[in-house]
Amino acid sequence: MNGLKAYQDAAVTTQSKGRLIILLYDGAIKFMRLAVRELEKGDYEAKGRYINKAIDIINELNAVLDTDAGGEIATNLRK
């Protein structure tokens, strides 16, 4: 493992749960912006890859959503 990868892994694993959720949302937004850029350039293959990455993140956020603890807000997020 190279030094940068080790640093990035440590930066993620030492974050609070709330901060990790923010990082995931930021990642989804980043990939959607990249998808729009590729769509505008006409690179549909790259657009698809970025959309799939964003969907993977959103699916993971949905999978860990605790509707019991989160109540109405969590239920509305799942819709």
C-alpha cells in the first residue's frame, strides 16, 4: 500500500459517523457533477460510470438508514 492510500484510509476510518455520512453525500454530489460534465462532452461511457458510482453511494446510504432511530426524517429520506 502506498503512503497516500494509507493516509486516505486512515482519514476515513477515524471519522465520526456523522462526518462519514457527509463524506458520502459529498462523494455522490461529486460523481453526479462529473457525470454532467461527461454528458456535456458527449462521453456517455464515462457519464455512466460516474452515475453508477453515485448510485452505489446513495444505495449504501439508504441501506444503513435507521428508520427506527431516525423517525419521520429517516422515513422521508428513504422515499
